[in-house]
Amino acid sequence: MKNRLAHWAAALLILGGLLASVGIISLCLGPADISPARLLPALVHGGDTIERTILCDVRLPRILLGIAVGGALSLAGVILQGLFRNPLVEPYTMGISGGAALGVCLAILLRLGKNFGVWSLPVAGSIGAAAAIFAVYFLSIGKGGLNIRNLLLIGIMISFICSSLITLIMAISKVEDLHGIIFWAMGSLEQPNPLLVRIAVIVSVVALGISYFFCLELNALLLGEEEAFHLGINIEAAKRLLFILASVITGLSVSVAGIIGFVGLVVPHFMRLFVGGDHRILIPAAWLCGGVFLVFCDTLARTVISPTELPVGVVTGLLGGIIFVYVLCRRPEGKSRCSI
Amino acid sequence: MLDISNLTCGYDSGFAIRNINLRVPAGEIIGVIGPNGSGKTTLLRAITRSLKPASGAIRLEGTDIRRLKIRDLARKIAVVSQSAESGFMTVEEFVLLGRTPYYDRFRFLETKNDLKIARNAMASTDVLRLKDQIMSRISGGERQLALIARALAQEPKLLLLDEPTTYLDITHQVGILDLIRRLNINFALTVIMVLHDLNLAGEYCHRLALFNKGAIHKFGLPEEVLNYRIIEDVYKTVVIVEKNPISRKPYVMAVSEAAQEANREHNKD
């Protein structure tokens, strides 16, 4: 058992180190390169220099948002995959992103931005996400409680309905709106509002803390719902709370940063291979790894063909897809179904 | 120990067990037998509270189980079911999950005591040697033993088993049931198990409850229940009941249609 604790500590240290190094590299890189040696002086006694402004007002918030959103999406992925015992579920399967996207499209179409400023898109996204969550949740409450299989099917259906409506909106909207919708839908960590960044970071960290209290429930749920019940788990309460938690952090991530795919699907799988399926380590490890992955992808996105910036969703999709296929192919025999 | 009175309990589909009355004395092994779909598993699910009773009550050591917290119930009743998925975990991790009802909200790691109890449970079911093996890679018989070890790690007073010998060869069937008998004696564990094999049920159980069409047809000692009239009545099958020459317990033999035919021909002549 000591051995296992050492393993866990090592995994967290490595991931923490990776996060720090990716963060520092990301701080240094950009249109104005700042060498690592000058990072600390510029931050500590930079005064009002341009370097300090770039670091503190442009790059640092972006990195923080990357960690918060990457962590939140991975966490939602771990929770939902554990809840459904289905390795293909990800935060966006549940119709949450569809709802948020629909909200944002409507906001752009109705030009709410003119009246409500920078808040209009995130607020519209949150409302859309919340509407989707409520629809999925209340439609799948059966007589005996939350029906997990229905939840999944209804979530997928809501996703389809939303994406059809979005296509409809795009078909009838003007060209300049279209660009806004498409760019938003591909996701971006560029968030000019520092308060939103702060909210995202706080919610993400708090969600990590709350979900950790459910690691034993998630472990027991690996055996199936009835078995978890036999082990004294109040499964109805656990399912509800975990579903709502995953929904809220997904909805918030989508509202703040748009649709950034694959993080919530790939990172939990990757971490399961690395640290195992025990949620006591999987939850923090996936959160950290999600942050590392998203900050890394975002740094690539804004430096590869600088000054043009790629949408970060494209990078995560490409990189994540390749990693996912690679991991699936080299998976040892017999592990494929059971790792979840 | 366990006292079931006037229990009626069922599913939305309409199937239900009706007016069940059963007293399980402490320290006994009760075998639940009966044809497929007669309500045996439904009884177990009612005892674990997976199913809500429509009427009647189940009392565990005098307390209505509905008044217990789920976690407290899991400290008293452990279940070995057929449906358990085992995931990608080692035998030891799997058995340690049996300690789940003993964790506090603010404790995430198992204590030395938890580990000791899990090790003991594995030792008494002979799976300690497999502790680092992956659950999905051990044999069916070993898996069944690991399931029992996990149930023992819950330190229950009552152990429920749903067809613990299905899919096992006779060596493992007897091995599992001998083990259950030993646990019953060594830990004063009360056991209720659903069995399909009437002979194993007669050999290992102190008392048998024979279910038919959602009701208890007969409850009593194996000699009383495994009577050829009762068995033929419930199972609609021609059988012969003899005594096991060593254990003196009843055993049931089915008679094939062809043999019955031949016997009739023979008697005619």
C-alpha cells in the first residue's frame, strides 16, 4: 500500500511539474518572445513595462483559463465516464455544449452584444447549457430514480436537436454573424474579461474539491449500480449530484471558452492508462493533465503560424484524435473493455 | 436474526412475491430453491432493499431494515450476486472495496485495519495468492472466491448469495459450498443462498425454503422439503428421492421420459 501511495505522489508531482513547465513556456512564447531568464524580473519589478503588461494582462489570464477549462472538462469526463461506465461518453455527449452553443448563436443573431457588452455571450451560453441540463435531467428521471441509460440517449438527442437548430440559425444569419458563430464554436481561450477568468478558475478548483468527496462512490460504481448499493452507497443521491456537477462545469467551460473538443474524452482515458482506474488518484491527475494538455494546445495554436491564430479546438481535436487512436491501438489485449 | 413478515414485493412488470413469512435463525444456512421465475432472487433483492416492499416488513435483529441507513445496512448484510462487474482492478483492490461502508466522509485512504481485514478475508477464501492479479484474468471459480472475500471484508452478520455455484465445475461447486459452511461455523455467519442444485442445497443447508409462483411452498429441514411428492408438484417433473449413503441427506434424481416409458412397458409385461 505504501508503494501505491508513492506511485500516486510521483504521478501528481510529475503532472504538477509538467503544468508548471508548460505554463512557463507558454508565458515566454508569443509574438514578443520573452526569454525565461527575464521572466521573473519582468514579473516582480517590471513596473509598467510592456513586457509586464503582456505577461500579466494577456498571457497569464489565458494560461489560467486554459488550466481551469482543461481541468474542468477532464474532470467532467472522468465523472461522466464513471457514472455511465461507458468509455465513449464525454462532457459534450450530454447535450450541454449543444445547448450552450445554441444560446450563443441566438445571442449573436439577436445582437445582444450591443446592449449587454462582453457578458452577453457567456451569459447566453450558460442559460443555454442550463436549459439543456434541465431538459436532459428531468426527461430521464423515471419512476425508480435517475435512469442512466435514458440520460445518455436523451442527452445525445438533445445534442442533435441543438445542432440542427444551430444549422438553421446559421442558414438564416448574415455573413458577419456567421464568422462570429463559427469562431466561437471552434473555441478560444482569449477572454478579455478578467472577472470571467477568475470565476472559471474558482469554479474549476471548487468542482475538483467537491468531486474528490465522491471518489469512493465512483470507485464503487465501477462494479455496477446495484453492487454499489450493496456496498452502502446512496447511489441516487450520488448520481444526481455528480451529474449536476459535471453539467455545471461543462456549461461554464463552454460559455467562457467555446466548444473545445476531445479534452474531456481523451484526458481521462490517458490518465486511466497511466495511474489506473482508482478515482482517488484519477480525479486530481486528470484535472492536472487536462490543464497541461489545453495550455499546451493553446500555446501551439497561437504560435505555429503566428501572427494568425488557430482555433484551439482544432488543435485539441487533431492532437487528441491522434493520441486517442494511438492509445486504442497499442492497448494490451483484454484491457480494452475493462479499463473503465 | 432475520424476520420477514407478510412481505409482498415486486416489479412494475407485475411479478411479485406475495405474503412471504420467513424466520431465519442466527447461525444457520438457509437454502432458497424453486423453479426459474419463482421469486428467489426477488426475495434477496427485498432483503438488500434494492426493491421496496409493497407491504409487510423485514426485520434484522429486531430493527426494520427500512430504518437503517444504507451504509449501516451494508455493514450488516453483504451480497454475492451474479451481476457484479469487476472492472480493471486487482483482486486486492476489488476486495478492499468491501470496506467502503466503513469509510468516513473525510477519509479517503484505507487504514492498516482495513488492509488487515481485507487480507484476512482473502486468506480465508484462499485468494491471497492472487492479490495482485487482475480480476478479469482469473478463472470463474477464483472470481467467485474473490466475490466472497469482498463480502467478508464488509464484516457482515448476514451473507446473501445468489446462485454462487452456477457455471462452476463440481470441484469448485463443492469448494465454494464447503467454504461457506466453514465461514458459517468459524464466524457464526448467517447465510441465505439461492441454489438451483437441489442435491447441493440438501447437502449443505440447515433449512430450505422452496419457492413456487411467488410464494413459499414449503419451508423446513431438507428431509421435509425434498420429498418426491413436493418436488414433482412444484417442478412438474418426475423424480426419485433417495438418501445419500454417507451424509444421510436426501438427494433427488430426475427420471427421463424415455426411462419412464420403458419402465411402464416393463411393468405391463
